[in-house]
Amino acid sequence: MQKHNMLSELPDDLSQEVFEPIVRNDSVLIERIISKAHVTPQGQWYDQAHNEWVMVIQGAARLEFSEGKTIELGVGEHINIGANVKHRVAWTSEEVETIWLAVHY
């Protein structure tokens, strides 16, 4: 057993968004996602077969939903995204890494 800190040990190379599994089993995936000025490519949508709860731990982000709704998330803010709800990351902070905690269930 070893403790970890969600805000430390950030990768040097953030040319791509980083997805790091923390816990994974047959029914749940908990991961740390690190973004810095990353967005989902225009015209592409996440359309997942499972629910996803996400919280911004550091930084800021904007999520866009296919029905036209946009939600901004700051530090400590979270949202539950239902299965098959099409969404994309429209913006993440350019100044500081945006660190997400995501629970896929």
C-alpha cells in the first residue's frame, strides 16, 4: 500500500492528454486525467456506454453537450454524465494543468 497525491508527479510531456488509471475492476474505472489546452477535436463526441462522474481538482474546463448545453467547471466542481450522453471537452486552461478525477461506472 502506497499513498499518492493527485496534484504531484505530473508528466513532463503534455503534448497529449494523459489518462492514468487509479482503480480498475469489472464495474468501475477511477482515473486521473491531465489536460493543458487540450480539447476534443471538432466534430468528435464521447459517447460512452457507461456513466461518468468527473470533478476538476485543479485548473478549469468547459464541457459541451450535443444538445447544445455548455458547462464550465472550476476547482472542486463536478458533474455526472449519463451513459450515451454525447459530450466533448471544448476548452481546458492554457495556464495551468487541469487535473480531473473521473469515475466511470
